[in-house]
Amino acid sequence: MANEYDLSCEEGVVSPVSEDEICSDLDRVLAEEGVERPCLVSVSLVSDERIHELNLEWRGVDRPTDVVSLECERPDDPDLAPGEPCELGDIVLAPAYISRQAEGFGTTAADEFRLLLVHGCLHLLGYDHLEDAEAQVMEAREDELLALMPHDGAPRTHTLTRHRQGVDDQ
């Protein structure tokens, strides 16, 4: 059984990458992370206003952001029956916000979107970046995974602490 993705795009929101690429990028992350159980992942592309609402509701942060990840189950959960799919969770991305952010980081909207898709998926798999050591591990893993994916520009690493508390509050 393969991974399943429920992709939705709010009216008027445009993705900088194709739906096929979103699915293949997530498949790559899950495979490279050694996830053998089929996973179900919801990916929603929303407006800045909607992600602002979600950021406030789920994280208590009263402003828009680039990505919000909402974890459901872990693939290694012992309560899941053998072969039972794992409902990994939801990744919500704000392409307009991401596009503006990309300019500030000197990258393309598509490359920034890929980074945040990987970032969101790693959160669902238990990675975090609240502490310096966690941030170093997570960001190094993001760089490794992004090197295996399509990209618009030269492969690059991102600045440490870019996605840590106090930088974007993600």
C-alpha cells in the first residue's frame, strides 16, 4: 500500500510546485526517514488570512506564518496494527507568505515551498527546533533531503535558526 495524500487548495491560492511534485517530495521524505508503514497526510494550501487563524488557534501566535504542522499519529505507534496506515497529520502552507519570504532569503518561491514542505513533514515525524541542538539536527536533515529533490537554483543550505522559536515562531 502506498502513501496517500489529501491535497486541497483554497480558492485563489496558487502553488509554486505541482501536486505531483508535492506527493513525490513527501514520498521521498518518508522513504529517506525509513518510514515503511503507509502514511496518510493532508496538505492544504491556504491564504495568509487562513494560516493566521490557524496559527492563532493551534499555536497561540497572532500573525500569519509560512507553515503549520498538526501531528496525528506516529508511524512507530505500537497501537497501530501491522500494515495499518498511519494518519500522520496535516501540513498547512501559505504560498503567498512563502513567496514573499523567499525574496528575503534570496531564493525562489518554489524552492522555499519545498523547504517548508520538508520542514512540515519532519515536524510530523517528531523533529523540532526549539533548542539549538534540535535545530541543528532538523536543519541538517532538511538540507540532506532537499539535496535529493528538484530545485530551481543552486543547492544551498539555509541559515541556522531560520525556523527556530523567535525567528518565525514555527
